Amino acid sequence: MPAKNIADILKKVQHIQIVANRTVNDMFAGQYKSVFRGRGMEFDEVRQYQPGDDIRTIDWNVTARTGDCFIKRYCEERELTVLFVVDISASGIFGSTDHSKLDLVIEIAAMLMFSALKNNDKVGLITFCDDVVDFIPPRKGKGHVLRMIRQLVDVHPVARETNIELALEFLNRVQKRRAVVFLISDFLSELPRKTLAISNRRHDLTAITVSDQREETLPDVGFVSLRDAETGEVIEVDTRHPRVREMFAAYNEQRNDALSKQLTRMGVDQLPVLTQGDYLLSLRKFFRMREKRFR
């Protein structure tokens, strides 16, 4: 694959930055903060005891030293570490609209990265296919976020079978403390249930499942050649037959249903997005679901 033009990369990064920043400011900054929590509570201050305070919060050391009753006050530890674990296999270049699944992945990742930036969170990136391709450790700052977006824009999709298990094992090795993790993939490969369950216990894990309508249904266009972007296998399909189209749709519906049920059983939140339509609606629905749960 030829190298991408640097000017084109920077132009696309600038466009993504403008769109993502505007959308975050208008819609998601407050919602992001309310649905992703810190690791726990941290000490804030001590103050004198007042009637009605919980006696379990009394600071006995300060009380003994001063002769007056004082309590400890805590606040939520707001700082988060947010990691994006992104599938860059060749199946991501597919798209039946004016943008591919990978284009959609980059836009959504940028949106969430800028939301994290607004909340002064650390953000990191892991890209993978059959193995981990690249790792950018979590850091703060706008320059760091733009570096990760440039990395995604300049991605060269890998024509090998996807291995989500290796990516999650790498995540668990390099990120010891609890983090918010977005696992972004089309999930066409087998789901590593054991490793995914372990990752979900250690982290706040969300699976962003990316798909295209043409992966769900076939149009009636006669004979077509379908090529697997990761294995190179090619098959001929006669789409004129209704039974062929019905079987294709039924198979993909069952596969998607099975994926959703597996994620639900493991307690992993799912954010499904399509290359068609407005993915912002999916993000709003996801945020509302998280807010409802916390309430």
C-alpha cells in the first residue's frame, strides 16, 4: 500500500479535530463526565463535626490532637485513564457509503478522546490485528490526543486474521490500574470470552461494534465476487435468488444476536454503530443508558 500524503493526513486530522471538538462542546462533555467514573474516593479535607454527620467519618487523630470533634471529607477521584483498543485489520476498509468502517472508527474515537481531554483524563491507544501493532501510553494534553488521531488516520490496514485475545492480554499487562477501555472492532472474528471477561473485571470495558449495511443484507444485483479482506478468499454469489439473500441476512442476524448476548452475559456494555445513518444518535443512546444505570 502506498504511503499516505502527509498534507492529506494533516488536513483530515484538522477536519476531524474541528468536528469532534464542536460536537463535544455542544453535546457530550457533561454526559461523558457523568457516565464514566473515577477509581473511587480520595481525601478532600477535615472539618468540625456537625449534627447529622456519619460518626464513621470521624478523624480520631485530629479530634484527639485538637480536643474538638473533626470528620474526614472525601470527593470522587475524577481523573481517569482511558484506553482505545482499535482493530486495524483489512476488513475495516469496507464501506458501502462515502466512508469506510475505519473512517467511522476514527471519528468516534476522536469524539471520545476530545471528551476525555475536556475532563483532563489520560488517554492512550493500542492498535492491533493478528498481534499488537502499536501502543501509545496514556498521557494528558491536546497534542497527545492529536498524535493518536494522526496515528489512526495514517493506519495501513493489515490483511491478516484479527486476534482480539492477544490485544486484551497486552492491555492487561501494560495497564495494571483500572481504566475506561473502548474496544473498537467489527468483531468478525471469534470472541475470546475468557480474556474478555477478565478484562471487564479489571476495567470499565465498552465494546464498540462497527458494521456496514452491506455486511447484513445483499442487494439483487446478479453474480458478485465476495473477497475476504483478511484471508484473501474469494467466492462467487448469485444474488438474484431470494433464498440466497434470505440465508445471508439470517446468518448475519444470528451472528450479531449471538455477539450481543455474549457481551451482555459478561456484563460488557455494547455500543453498536453503522456506517449508514447518524452515529451521534447511537452515542446519545449509549450515554443515556449509562446515566440511567448510575441513577
